[in-house]
Amino acid sequence: MTVEVEASLEPGLGEALSQVSEALKARAWLVLAGNCETSYEGRAASGSTPGDRVVMVKPDGSVIVHGPKGFKPLNWQPDTSSVEARLDSDTLELRAVRRSPREILVIRCARIYYLAVLKGAEEGGFWLYVNEAEIRDEAMRDPVGVLGERLRFIEAEKPVEPGFIDALAEDEQGRLVVLEFKRVKAGEEAVKQLLRYVEALRARTSREVRGVLVAPDATEAARRLLERSGLELRRIDLRSLYERIKGRSAARRRSLVDFLG
């Protein structure tokens, strides 16, 4: 995928408004550096006087405001319902609204030093020190906690004609469940792989067979293919899984030390 980048150095506020509005409409990745002040109302309230800030609006609507020191943002707004831009009293105003819980973050910039718009940015994959086998083992250990439903696992790495099913289970309705685990954002090929396993198993049994793709997320094309194929997606939080695994390992080490001590 080709990423389109449009950048402006010290644009006027009118020009900046045009670029920002276009970026928001296109759900592009917006990066703005300028002299800005912020105000927030919601579960608490906060504000900042004018200062140099870097503002990011991500394609999913998340908004982050950084100051010149430290790694923590001064303000952030996840899962916004809307982000709008306008000119108000010689300032460029960004208003990010989250409906539930009700939160409003307002950013007012009197001067823009730099403005960049990235269209078609590819998210790529991300994981935290867990591999697909560890994800599978954790799901088998605690299916409700990881997958959100009760399953009785039958076999891991079950061989079928196209390859090996990551895990085969049975749900509470007696249906067979084929699970394919991915540690990165899943694409169409992962869905096709799962579909091949499901179809192979359906050809060998009269029982109903479900197919479940377990991954941090899936691409839009993969989600459409899942829906067309009657397959399911279970999103997982890799950070939580890592913390669970790490915590259990630490507990085992403490128990061993207590036993030996």
C-alpha cells in the first residue's frame, strides 16, 4: 500500500483549516505542531495555557496531545464519536467529542508550525512477547477469560488434509469449534486458512462445525470474508494475555522458592 503524505511548514490558519478538515473527512492520520491550549470536560476537568504542543488525530478518531517534555500525553481522547475543526477568534479549534462516557476535548492553536497528513497508513502488526502457541495454551487453560465462552478443548495441532488445526474444541451446544490463532492483525489469508480447515472437518463429520479466528484484530477485507463465510472473530488483548502469563510464571517461581526455602 502506498502512503500519501502532504506536509506544510507554517501554514496560515485558513490553509491549515482546509487541510485539517480534509484529513478528518478522509480519516487520515493528522500530525500538527503548533502553539496551542487545551481544555477538557468529562469524568474530570483540565486545561492548559498556550504552549508548544504536538497534536495527533489518528484514523480511528483517537486524539493525543503531547508537550515538549516527558513521554506521557497531556491530554488524550480515545474512541471519539466525532472530531471537528473550525476557525474561532483567530485560532484553529479542534473539538473531539466522546458520547459515552460524555467527554469533550478542545484544542485551540493560535499558530501552526508544521502540519502533516498521512493517507493510507498501514497499521502493521504488534505483539508483546507472546507467540501463537502461548495464546492457544492460555485459551485452552481459560476459554471463558480469553475467548468469552465455555469450550471443551479436544485436541491441539489436530492434523487434517490441508494442514494442522491450531485447536479443536466443542461448545456447550455440542458443535465442533475450529480455532485459528494469530498474534498479529489477521488478513484474508488467515481467514482462507481457517475456512479450509472448517470445510475439511465438515466433510468428515455430520456435526455442525464453527470456525473462530482468534487475533488482536483483522483487516477490513478479512472481516468481510469472515462474514461471507459464516466464520467468527474473537479479538484478544495481547497486553492482558502477557500480564496473565507473566503473573502465573512469577507465582510459580515464588511457590518454588517457598518450597525449597
